[in-house]
Amino acid sequence: MIDVRGVRIEDAEEIAGILNPIIAARCYTALDTPVTVEQEREFIRSFPPRGIFLAAVDTTSARIVGFQDVSPFANFTHAFDHVGVIGTYVDLERRRQGIARCLFAATFDAARAKGYEKFFTYVRADNEAGLRTYLHHGFRIVGTAERQARIDGRYIDEVVIEKLFLG
């Protein structure tokens, strides 16, 4: 069973433990540099107040098996206050077990409570499973950012997606 709760500073080690293998795989994210536990602690510590940062916890093992974060799109103007940028990460050993579904449900609830009306993000064009997951949760493709990332000397396109919250 999965419980979704807010991320805490003491989660930094487990979150880095999920994120770094995803980065190392070189096929799921445009992130290309592993994070240290201290960097993750600082990320959590300085997370924006309007942000949403949730952890999916396996209630049997009490271990974090995934996380999702939403940051405000921009802080230099109020014109984008209704837009959040979302990221979703699931432990590579726990994919296709409903973890993302639990995270999306909790994040969508929190987003409405915080006044978000739209989510926006990029998914690597070669990450078909990730893109399918977002599309399954109501996102739509807006376009493709060609040669958006360069990892290990190779250019990677990213699919631009969004989800509008209506009503």
C-alpha cells in the first residue's frame, strides 16, 4: 500500500537514492548530474512555499518509492501564478505499480488548494513510458522542443506537455 505525504528534510537521502539511478540510466530525465544528499536537503529546505513536494511511501517497508514536485512557473511576475512546473520520479525497481497514480491524485488535490490552474513540463521524447504516464493523467502534448538537452554529447528532443485544471 502507498501513502502520500509531504516531503521532509530527513527524506533527502532516500530521494537522492531514487533520483540518482534515474539520472545514471541516461534515458528518463534531462538531469545529467547526480545529486548529493546535502544538495537534496538544501533543495527541500529552500523549496518555494507555494510549491508542492510529495513523497510516495510504501507502508509495508516505510521506504519512499517515488516523489513528485511542483514549483511555481515564475517568480518574477504574477502573470504565471496559476502555472506550476511538475516533475515525477518513481524508483526504477517499483515502476508500473500504481505509485505515479497515487502521486498524481494527491498532487492534483494539493494544486487546486494552492490555486494552480495549469501544470507544464517537458518529457524526454525517448521516454515513451513517462510520456504515456503523463498523458494518462490528463496532460496533452503542446509541441516538441528540438535538441532541448545535450547529454553525453547527444542532443535529445523534449516533448512539451500541459494539463489545465477546469472547474
